[in-house]
Amino acid sequence: VFVGETVLNPIFSVDGRCRHILSIIRDVTEREYKKKDLQATQKQIEIERKRLDSIVENNTNAVFEFDEQKKFLRINQKVTEVTGLTEEELIGQSVVSMVVESCLEDTLRHFDQALQGHAIDFETAIYNKDQSIVNCYVNTIPIVVDKEVIGVYIIAKDITEQKKMMGLLQESEQRYKSLYANHPHGIFTFDRHGFLESINAGAENITGYTIQELKDGDFR
């Protein structure tokens, strides 16, 4: 396919009348192909940008973008919902300002690993706007352009309620173990088939038998 660019120049006679037209045609085929290639590339870049925007903005977890200095570049709406902090309040600030002191050393170490190109998952804790603590499970994703890491994406899942439930469960288990071990009366536990599984110290004092002797049926 040939693509030409035409320039028409009128040629006037001595009496001022246009007697001829000079047509100059220039081959611009290569230029037009390059223009189309550029337009196609720009369109593809725009599609990829919109895809990324969709992943960030519609993510059910908090998404942060950081530069190489660990400063906020971008956040999604979920970050504001979790922390109460707006994009205007965070952009340009260091992640150090948000991380709970006891988690800061580990968090910065994982950041450095991400900036070296390693995707890292870890737990940390951050402050929200009213200085309450939010526990997070974090995925780090290095941002690589032309084989160079230029920043880090952080996807953070709020696990505060799960941590509270785990704490309550552990506390309940500890209370049960304390009650079981220190209760003055004998406590026997059996499995669903009726076989003895364990006894407490009170049961040993009452029967005079150890758990193993009771399981073995050796009552001499």
C-alpha cells in the first residue's frame, strides 16, 4: 500500500489567470505506518493503565503504592475505609509514620526485600486516623520497569477481628487448661467411643492411678 501526501500549487499566466496546477506527491507511507503503530501502542498502554486502575480501585483489600524511598504514591478507597486517612493526607508521607513501632523493624526489612525484587508476605500492624491499631496481612509486589524496581505495591488485608478472635480462643483454652489441671475434683475425658483419653491431677489423687495405668487397665 502506497500512502502519498499531495500538495497542489496553482501556476498563473501573465494575465493573472490560473492556467496550470502543479501537483507534488510525497511518499509518506512509512510515516503513516509509524503513526498507526504509535496510536496502537498508546491505545494498548491506555488499556493496561485502565486494567491496573480497575485492579487497584476495585480490590476488596487496601492497596498502597510506594516509591523507592517508601513514600506513599497512591492508595485505593479501601485504605481510607480501613484507616480513615485520605489520599491527600498520605501522599508523600513515609510508611514509617503509619507502622506500629513494635512492627517497624520487620516491616522495613520486608520493604527492602521487595525493593530488591522479592515478593514477600508478612503480618504487620498500622495506626488508623484515631491511633487505633489495625492488624494486617500484607503481600508485597515489586514494581519492575525495564528490569529495574522503581517501587512497591502493598496489598493489605485487615485481620484485626481474626486476631481478636484468635486471642479470645487462646485465652479460653488457657483458662480451660488451668481449670482442668488445678481443679481439686477428678476430671476424666473420654473419646466418642468411650475410651479414656486423659485425667487431671485430682483424678490421680482420688484413684491413686496414673493415666497410663488407667488406660492399661492395670489396677493392682
